Amino acid sequence: MTPLQTLGLLAVAHLIVVATPGANTLLVLRTATRSRSRALAVAASFWPVGALYTAAGILGLAGMLAAAPRIEFLLRLTCDVYLIWLGFGMIRASLRPEAPAAAEGSRKGGLVQSFATGLFTNATNPKSIAYYASIFTATGAVSLPGPLLVVAILLLPSLGSIWYVTLALFISSGPAARAFERWKRVIDRVAGGIMILLGLRLVTAAR
């Protein structure tokens, strides 16, 4: 397989993983039911984390974690606890009275807060860490020439961000927005419950 074919395989594998629903998708979905701009801020926040983890994967993230099992355990535990906390936050949000649209859009720091939430959610997603630690070895991309590794560092997070931006625009536009408007409290509760269950399952698996 040529280096370009290997890079193509890596890109396809990455798109499949990104398109598979998980914590990042749930966060974009529930944010888009409330605000398009905030959902786009969440989607944009995934790029720097993706670039960082792509670089870490190239540098041998899996080997680093295997060499320090206690640090890996604490890292995974921290990530799992954050998912549980985020899930409870979503459920609490679904129980609060709905803020007027104008007030919702004018809150200071709303976009910054959404960007920070997306940044931290992606950075502490245990599945993201496991994925980036293994994908380069699994596809053989770790042996790509230096220039193509740089392309990979830029390409993978860009593909992910494009996917999540597209998802945010779809959910917050036209008929989809009107449909999700009626169900956003239910979406919050379901998404929160899934986050909690995911965190609990990963905590149990890590023991």
C-alpha cells in the first residue's frame, strides 16, 4: 500500500469513527436544539483537541500509556467522572424553566462557555483517547513519511470538525429545528442518561 493509500485509509477510518454516535455527537445534538451559534462553537472546539491527539498518536500515545498504567487509570477515571457529571448537568438543564430566546442568546460568555465545554468533553472522552492511541498502528499510518504525518495532523481534526459543523447546521435549521424544539427536554434527559451510563460502564470496565 502506498503512503497516499494509507493516508486515505486513515481518513476513511476516522470518518467512520467520527460519524458513530458518542459523547461528542450527543453534546452537539443537545446544544443545537437550543442555539446554532453555540453548537457551532462546540463543533469548532473539537479541532484543537483532535490535532493534539493526532500528534500524540503519531508520537506513540499507546506506548506512553502502557508504560504508566497508574497514570492511565487515573486519566480514564477522571474522564469517566466528567462524563457522569456532564450527564447530570444535562438532566438538570431539562428540569429548569425555559429561558426566553432573547435571554438565551444574550448571555455573556455563552459562546466561550460552549467552546470550553466542547473542548473539555472531547479532551476527556475516554473513547477518543483509546482511538487516537491505536488508529495509527492499526492502519499502518505511523510509518508514513514526515510530510504526510503533518497532513494527517491537519486532516483528521478538519474532517471531524466538518462533520460536526454539518450536524449542528442540520439540527438547528428549518424543519429539523422545529421538530427538535418540541423534544429538546427529552433529548437532554436521554443524552444525559446515556452520558451517565457510558461513564459508569467505563468506570466499571477500568476497575
